[in-house]
Amino acid sequence: MSDTSWKPDLSARSGPKYLSLVRAVREGVRSGALPAGSRLPTVRDLAWRLSVTPGTVSRAYQIATQEGLLEAVVGRGTFVASRTQRFGPTEPLYSQPSSLYGEMPGVVDLRSPQLPDVGQTKALAHAMAEAAADLDAHYLEYPGLRRDYYCREAVLNWFPEACSLDGVITPEDIVLTHGGQNGINVVMQCCLRGDRPVVFVEELAYPGFRHAARLNRAEVVAVALDDQGMIPEALDAACRRHRGQIVCITPDAQNPTAVRMSTERREAIAEVARRHDLQIIEDDCYTAPVTGLPSLRAIAPERAWHVTSISKTISAGLRFGFVVAPEGMGEAGRLAAQHGFFGLSRPVTDIVTRLMNSGEAMRLRYSAQEEMGRRLQMTLQALGDQDLSWLPGLSFVWLKLPLGWRGSVFARMAEAEGVLVRSADEYVLHDGHAPNAVRIAMAGGVPEEQFNQAIQRLKRLLERQPTDLPV
């Protein structure tokens, strides 16, 4: 293929441009659009065609070369590597793009947690039948700012008695949303002001934070982490350099590093937020078991927005989440939601209300966490000699790779073995530094035997030295 004809379309891809370009290379190789031995455009030429910086293309080429997809020949350019160079003579080559992996037999997706069915389908069917039996003329009306009160009241059952939020919040503090990501977006719409506001995120963070920030025309600034999450001094320094308005934090189960903030750290973060008048988005969507630690909403009730959902424990398809707004800000949050989507649909609020009031929601939540705990134990038994970060009941682990491995290379080699994991590259900003690590999610939706086989494949891969792998 000529080096003047390849121009991938990155417009529909989310995330950093360099990762989008890496995915385009992968898909081009698999589909045959980039045949072995063909020369790719030069860095500057492709950067000009795609309207990106040369550094973006250079970084993408470097990752694809490390993965064995490309090879750089001094004085000649960058070429698509041969099949043997990429995988060796016995390695499988999947022809389908990554988006179709979920439909491919033998491939186990450990990129995002998949819910096990611990009774959700039966409980949802029962709640739907009850809601249908009570259907009335209210279904002909818009939800409205006040008509979802019954559901807001019901979701207070989501907080166990031991939770520090219990007894502190009221239905007036609740904003109902279409899942946690929508909740984050609603908070940003409610709080961000100006032409180019600034949002602070952890240097390794859930990508949805930066996606929501960019939708709201905000600049995203990364803040350093340690073994307890965001460092207060680093946040304070960032605030002095940038006039930020929101800081996004995951204190109970940091995604992706699986660390937890102490009470002292949470109080220090809240103090920095007060000093610089920051609003806090507290992400609690993974809903780890009750820790006994105070939430940021309890420590800073005047500025913390507690975002959670049922997507990780009951149903991702129902698209139901809610935000506990700061004191006195519930109405403002509901107004932002009303302007965005006119409130949640009546069938969804009816179904969720029945699950919450009957106690089924909490039963299903703990049953799902128990099942995920069994998958976690299987993972720890197989990979316990590795550098893992994990929390009881959490549905993912963070694997810091042995010396010599790169996150992107390990993810690529695991993919060749039929196991999909997330490289650290997916959690950093485009100009950030990705550690040599991957996130492994608990696949509750696949049989235990198949899940265990996938973990064993990762174990065998880790036992190989990176220098012994085909390049």
C-alpha cells in the first residue's frame, strides 16, 4: 500500500487521539486495509492529514511498534510488520475489530465488569409486572420537577444504616439521572461557568470524567496520586496554577488503581476545596461494601456532589443513577437535569421504586458483590505473587506489571491469547505518563470455568519474559 493513501477516520472515536490512532492501526491490520509490509505515512504527513500534532502520531506509532504491529526501519520509514513478527508462528490473529469481540467465541472480556445474574432478571420482571398493573394517566404527563419525589424518597434505602450519609440526606437533596455518567455531566452543567472552565481529575482516572468535562468545554488538569489517591498538596498547587471550579475524586474505590482514601486524607482534600472554592464530584458508582469511612458529602456537605448508580450491581441496562447534591442545591441539580432531558421516564422510576422499597435492590446489590468476590478470590489465587492492588468486594484489580513489560504491550499480547484487559494508557490524559500496569475486571457474566481459564492465560503470559515474546 502506498504511503500516501492511508487516512483513518478518528472523528467517531472517543478518548485521546493517539489511542484512537493506535486502535485504527490495529483494525487496519486485522481487516487487511494495512497489509503486511506496507509503508505508513510519515509522522508529519499523517499529522497534517488528521489535523493533529506530530507528537500524537509519533506516540501512536511508538505504541503500535512496541505491540509488534509496526516496525521502524532506519532511513526507510515505518512499515506494517509481518504476521510472524507480530504473533510468532503459532499465535492466533483475530480478523474482527475490537468492537465485535463480545460476539467471538473463546474471547473473555475483562475490560469492564460484567454483572452476574443473581436474580436481577426475575426481580426486574416482577417489578415491571407490578408497574404495568398500576399504569394510569400519569404516564401521559411529563415527569416534572416534583413528580419523581416518590422515587427520590425510595432511593434513600440505597444507603445502609451504617453509612455516614444515612440520616443526613433527604429526598430534596436527590437528583435522578440516567446512570452515573449522566450524573457527572449534570453536575458539571450545573456548576461550570465561563468560556474555558477548569476541572481537576486524578492523574489516573475514570475516562468519563474528562469526557464530561470536554462536553462542557472545560479544560482538564491532572493531579498527582499516591497510595491513598489524590494528594492534597498536589491539588493545592494545581489550584494555584489554574482557577479550577470542580475536582473529581473517587475516594472509596479509586478507578483504576483500587486504592482507598483515609479519613484524614478526605478531610485534607475537603479543606483544599474550601480554600479554593471548588465543588467536589465524589464518584461512588462501584459501591464497594460499607467501609465505615465518612463520605466527602458528609465531610463537606456544602460543596460535595455524591454520584452513584445501580449499573455495577443490579442493572447497567436500566440506566438509573442519582446524585446527592450539596445542602440546598438539590433543586438546582434537578433543574439542570430537567433542562437536559425532562427527567427520567416514569417506567424506570416505577421499577426502581419497587426494587428499593421491597428491599430487593439491597439484596441484589450484596449478592452481586458476593459473586464478584468469588471471582476476585480466583484472581488473587492465580496472580497473588504479582503486584496487585484490590479491595474486598470490588469488581476489578490493578496489576502493576513486572520489570520489562509495558501496559500496552501486555494488553496486546493478552488480546492475542483471547483475553481483553485495559492498559493504563486509557486512564491518563493525552499528555500524561502511563505506568506499566493494566486493569483486570471481574467478568461476572461468563461461567466461572471460562473466567478462570482467562486468568490462567494471563498468569502464563506473566511468566514469560518480555524479551522472549515475538516482536
